[in-house]
Amino acid sequence: MLAIGLMSGTSRDGIDAALIETDGEGAVTPIAFHAMAYDDGFRLRLTEACARAMTMERRDFEPLIASVEAELTERHVQSVADLLGRSGHIAEDVGVIGFHGHTVAHRPEWGWTWQIGDGAALAGAFGIPVVGDLRSADVAVGGQGAPLLPVYHRALAEGLAKPAAVLNLGGVANITYIGSDGTLIAFDTGMASGLIDNWMQAHGGAAFDAGGATAAAGRVDEVRLAAMMADAWFDLPPPKSIDRERFGIAAVHGLSIEDGAATLTAFTAVAVARGVDHLPQRPATIHVAGGGRHNATLMAMLADRTGADVRPVDGLGWDGDALEAQGFAYMAVRSLKGLPISFPGTTGVPQPMTGGELFNA
């Protein structure tokens, strides 16, 4: 069926919307993709909602978060409308929408994760069934609730030599390892662009470090980097996941803009290298998706710190910007069919399980 996937990621830069045709198993044909950027005002409100959610002990009504959720949902409605218009399709053509929403707090250690977004309102806007809240069922049985993209990575990587590794660089980084027998191992490795973006927004007068140019002009403070990497989380074996707010930029305060960017960029690269140490076999090639692959300095540091051939997934014919949105379309179809979207090796659930809440129009 035709399926739409929507992703508002931890980078908080906007909404990715993808239209694919899939059976939720081995058949995947990308049809269209559209990215809609957030304005600075909404990005700030979303950041405030995330900070507020991280102070809460459970998911509950909170006026600021409720207001941001309503606005977020309206923006997703507009994103779907734009995608349909650009693709030449109408709502009646689409079988399901996979609606990730936006993660405001991820607390698997407390038994909950919180993605805001009104699935019922989105379904009603187009008359298309919506599958949302794709992480909560996993967390409820003891899983990490993340990462969820590995099942889609495996479908795309069917023709690749195994083992294969796919690294996603959004606000947070996660890696998928696909063994020769199709076994999946996946986990968050740490921060990706999240802290670099925070640093640039606070000190560089920019939303992000375009191309890694600021980091390229700086020098890594190895002492501060070692202190950041001393956090016990990095030594935990997978499966594991992390919230975007787990680390902050205070560790590099006092450095120049360039040196701070360089040190935070190296923090991402070294964390990925530490994550690779947890894999059964070191991958010779790491295929990279997500916005972080556009950061040339980060890509060079990744190659240096991991010793692997690090290359964008676009060389495989995949769209590295669209992958997450496509993945949530794919998972929505799997959810409708009762197929698993998370696995013991990806989130730590006791057995493969499906997930998602269905909102009918």
C-alpha cells in the first residue's frame, strides 16, 4: 500500500514527510519526500516543552506541552498536505500514516517515553488511518523504545554484503548492525548533532555548524573530551538508548566558538567509536544517514576514530534525508499487519513485538 511517514527528530529542525509504497516486508519503493523547516520561534517553544517534560516524573497534562502539541499537530497536517500536493496523490490513495510525533522526554528507566502529537486529529484531517505512539508498547514491557529504524535498515540492506552497519546522525546517534544471518543489533551511541547545534545557537549565531566549518577551524580539547567520555553510560552494553537532554554544552564552556564546536564534534565521533566496540565484529564500512552526514568535519572524525570507511548512504541509492520518515511509514504498515517493529537485539524487549496505536478517521 501507499504509506506516509512523518518524523520530527531530536535535531528539532523541522518535519520530514515521506511517501513510500511497501508491503511492510521486503518491498519498498520511495515515491516522494518533503522537508518542512521549523521557524526559530517554534523551535524555541519546542525546546522549552522538552525541558519541561524532562522535569516530570510521568506523562501528564501540562499547559505548555499541550499548547506545543496542538501547534506541532497543525504543522504535521500542513506537512502531509504539502507532500500530497507535491506527489500528485490524494488522501484516498494512502492506506496509512506513520506518525512519530516529537519526543519531549525519553525515560525507559522509569518505564515511559513521551512523543507528543494528536494522532486522532491528524487522522480526522485527511480521513487516513494513523499509527502513532510507536515506542510506548516497547517501553511498557521493559524495552528501551529506541532505536526503531533497524527493521527498515534491514529491509533496505538486503542486497548488501554482511555484516553491514548503518549509522543515523540526527540530534542523537544510533547504529544498526545487520549480521550475516539477518540478526539485528542496534543502540544509541550518544549525541550526534544535538550538542553541536546547541553550541552554535548559544554562541555562534547560527542554527547549526554548516558543513562542520566552525569545528574545522578549531582544535579538540582532548582533556575535556576525555572527561565527557568518562560517563559510565558509554560502557553500558547494548541495547541502550539516550535522551537528547542527557548531556549538555557546559562541559565546553570557556572554549572559543571553534574549539567548542571541534570538541563537541569529536564527542560524537568518539562515542560512535566506543559503540562500535560493542559490536560482534567491527564493520569495514559504516553507511551514514541523517543530517549529520552533511557535516564534513564530523564525517572525517568518524573515519579517523572508528578506522572504518565512513560514507553517506546516498551512494547506495538511498535518500539519507528521508530515511527516518520512510521508516515510520514502513513501520506503520507492519503495525497494521501485526508484524514486529522492535526486537531483543535492538531495544531489549523479551521477544520481537509490534507496536503503535491505531487512530481511525
